Amino acid sequence: MNKLSMTRRAFVSSASAVGLVGVSGLALPYYSRASQRPAFTHGVQSGDVDATSGMVWTRTDRPSRVMFEVSSTENFANATRLAPLDTSPASDYTVKRLLTDLASDQDIFYRMTAADLADVNAVSEPITGRFRTAPASRRDIRFAWSGDTAGQGWGIDETGMKTYATIGKHTPDFFLHSGDTIYADGAMKDEVDLPGGGKWKNAVLIDGKRKVAETLDEYRDQWKYNMMDRNVLGLSAICPTFYQWDDHEVLNNWSDSKDLSADNRYTEKSIHVLAARAARAFHEMTTIRYEPSEPGRVYRKIAYGPLLDVFFLDMRSYRGPNGPDMQDEMTPQSRMLGEQQTKWLKRELANSKATWKIIAADMPLGLVVWDDGAKKAGAEAVSNGDNDAPKGRELEIADLLRYIKNAGIGNTVWLTADVHYTAAHYYNPDKAQFQDFNPFWEFVSGPIHAGTFGPNDFDMTFGPELKFIKAPTAEQGQNLPPSAGLQFFGLVDINGASEQMTVRLMDRDDNELYKVTLDPVRSA
């Protein structure tokens, strides 16, 4: 790998300090001084990076022709220039592309400039980002994960979304966002009264966050709001984000059974119309790859070298309607992943040659998440709360766990968020009602910047054992603001020599709360 004069940590500091435009701080050539030049409005992103490719993204303030340069050095010596792409109102002036034919295990710098389509002599200042491609051989890997951004009315205060900056200090190879990437149903106010006195002030607020999202533009605004935070921008400039989604990208606990007829916040009452608009905004505003066989698909695998494959689940798009979840047989109504996604996951897990298989789930397996929290009724996640043999959605997970065991698939670890606290769970068949599976770990982290809740009750169908938890106490109550400090993320380190995986649960002030090292199970 080339010797770089700018370290990744230095790039973090540079990127975080500059703001929305020109986030790199790198040496730049001369550009037009025209007073009405295009501008990049919401920084840069990279994502879905593997050994030879990676997605990049940006947004302009007008119809523009965006020029791309790619280099392995920060001074862009001998950079490769790619064919330009145009932005337009149809995609809200966003543009993303897949960079291909990259060298493995290489720092990649990318630079964009924009020319006004109405006046090609009006050229923007450049904007720059970086990422590192996955290795083709064994080396140390570090990545972070969390979920739940800008929820419950807690927006960008004077501190900003601090946990993003804390993650950036660890210079991870990538950040896995486990869902609830926005809160499209979470209207914000300028100020919120805090328990015990004082106020939370949303120092940055736009009209699109003052109401629930219904139109396509309003869903887009939810994403643009997050990208107004300097900490989010700083991490995105130097670290790929691997996205998945859950419910709040559309609205709380959505499924085909969602009834909005009595919800006066919504003039659009069709959950299908809202989900379609939300999905379009999700794909426009993120670096998720495009899948030609199913445009709009979220589930996918990212191969990150010989030590790691990451399997991203979509536990939202293919589920049956939320309800009691007590069916005795597996039907489309009782499924969560859906038949096609389940077949894909089994096939890809069986074909994986990586030492570790991370299953990135947008909801936990053994925690009870109610569809109606006030009445403790209906299943929103996998577990139905009866502590008995598998029923409803549990049947699908039981079938998957049985398959993993029978196929001899080792070293699976589940990562998730959703419940707004952090925990480590060990699933032990000896403690379970359903026992036909091999033991495995599930780690929960989040929120990254939202209200803190919990803890949730266990369902013992799959025998979860609580190894660690950090959640609000009864005295602290629920929906604690980010300023209370209970904002969480996880760090995963895979040692290139020993192949051991170390998982750490962290808080936003970078305190290590829990640590465990897992030894890989070797094939016989």
C-alpha cells in the first residue's frame, strides 16, 4: 500500500472541521471564481465497499455535471478521471456511482467538482472523501455499528451528534448503520423541556423536520437534516457507511396492518404509498448498491476479505402484518424475512468462505418488542413473548438456526440496534424451548443519537442469556436525551493473525462498557 502523508486520523480532523463544502482540506487546484457557482450541499458519502469497488455519493444545489477523479494518493497525482454524471431535480440533485477496478487493501481518495448545466464555465469548489478497500489477504479489520439517528425529537443541538465523532476517532474500516437511519415520523420542536429542569435546544432545524414526512420531498428532507450535522459529515468523509433500514425510515412499526385512519398527523393514509416514497428517498440519499434483479432491494452481502462476510437483512419489507404472531405454521403472513430472502441467506451463508459471518439484523431475536407498547400487545419484532416453542415469526428464525447447524456453518454473530440501549446476549440451546441450533452471540447497540429506552423483556424460545446491559434505570425513566450520555455504539476488531473477534460496547464519551473476545471455531 502507498505510504500516505496524511493519516486517516488527520483526515478525520480535517474533514470534521470544514463543514458542508470542501470537507477534505487537501491541496486543491485553481477553479473558476464565478460568483454563482454550483455548490455541494451535504458533503460526501461512501459505502458498500469490497476489495475492488465502492459506492460514492454527493448532492449539488442545482442541475450540474459532476466530474469524478479517483486516486490512491491524497494529492491526486496520476488520478483517474471518470465520465461525468448529471444531477437533476428528479433525484433531488443527488448523484452516486460505483467506483470499480480498485486495488484491494488500498486507501482510495475521490474528488468531485460540479459544473452548472446552464453555464458550464461556472464550476464549483471540489469536494473530497476517502475510503479503504477490503483486503484480499488476512489483515486486522475494525468496524463500528449502531442505529437510531435523530429520534424522539432530539435533533442537532450545540454539541451535535457526538457519537458519530467518537466513532470517527477509532478510524474504522466501515460503519454499519443498523436501521432507523432517520425518524420520518419524529417531528421536532425548537426546544424540549428536560426532566428536572433545563431545555434541549435544537440549534439546527428545518421545516422538513417540523412535521411527519409524507411527500417524497419531506422524506428527502429527513436525510438532509442528518447531513447538516458536522459530526455526521466528518465520519462520512473518511469512513464508508453500510446502510440497512427498519421502521422509522417510513413510520413507527409499519407493516401491511398499519392503520393511519385515526392518526391526524397524516393526510396520506396509505402505508404503501408512504413506504414507496420512503424507499425511494432511502436509495437516493445513501450509498446502498443497486440490485438489478430487484431494484430497491436492501438485503445483500458485502464480502470484506477472507476473514469477514457481512449479511444485511431486511426484516421490514417482506414481513406479514403485525399481529399476535401465534401461528402454528410458516406462511407468508407469519414470516418476517420472506421466503426469497431466507433462501438467499441460507445459500450465501453456506457458500461463505470467510472466517466470520456477521448477520446484520435490524431487530433483535430474543427481545420482546410490542407493536402496541402501551397495551403490551402484538409482535413488532421476532419474539411473541410467550416463552414457548416457536410460533409465528419465530418459526422462520428456528428454521434458519436449524439450517445453520445442520449445514455446519460456523462463526455466525448477530449485530443489531432498534431497542435504544446496549447489551450482549448469548443464545444457549440448553436454556431454550427450541434447542436445535448451535450457540451464538447477539450484540445490541444504539441509539447513536436518539432517546434512550429499555430494557426489554426476554422471550426464552431461543434461550438468550444476558451477559451485559446498559440501559436507563427506573429512576432515570425513559426517552433520555443524548445529553444524558446513554448513547451507544459497538466496535468489532478481527485479528488478522489469530482470527479472533473482539467486540466492545462503547458509549458516546468513548468509555468501554463491555468487552469479549471470541475464538473462531475451526472446521474439522
